[in-house]
Amino acid sequence: MIGVVFQFMGEVVEVRITNSNCIFRTSQFGGQFAPIEGLRLDKKGVIREFPDLIDKENWREEAIKRFKDKMKSYSTEDEQANYVINDLKKYGYMPQYLQKSGYRPKRIS
């Protein structure tokens, strides 16, 4: 299990990765973790990442499927965490802490 804590516009966002399962927590969930299906996805952001989905009615489902497939393509949780960190950095999420297997979180510099 790997946890990554991000700062985004005054809000703390936590991402937890276990095997290829990725769940998210922010204050909007009231402290509850939610899978990617439970997140509000911005269509403009999805189209920026996947331009071919611009005219598709099921853009949200396809984006979620592609994210899950991408996570499964990595062989280790470290590779998955690096992907999530690098991907969210592009959108202004600043990684703060990384926690592995329940050990004390380490500051990401």
C-alpha cells in the first residue's frame, strides 16, 4: 500500500494505491475514500488528456477505463504512484507526502 498526499488549491487530497486499485479522499467526501468512479471528472480536463473522446457520449466511462488500464499496465505500486504523482502535477496538484506500507510518511521534495 502506498499513500500520496497532495495539496490542491487549499485542499488536501490523498491517493491510496493497493495493487492496481487506486482510491481518492478529499474533504468533499467527508473523510471517506472513493474509487475513481466516485469522483467528479471535468470534461475539459478529460478531453485535454484524451482528445479523441471529445464527441463521445460515454467520455467519462471511457476515461475511467483508460485510467484503470494504465494503472494495471505498471508492475509495481511504486511505478503506479510515480504515474499518479506525475499526472496530477500537470494539473496543479502538489505532492507533499509519500507513505509506504503504513510506515511514517516522508516529505516529497
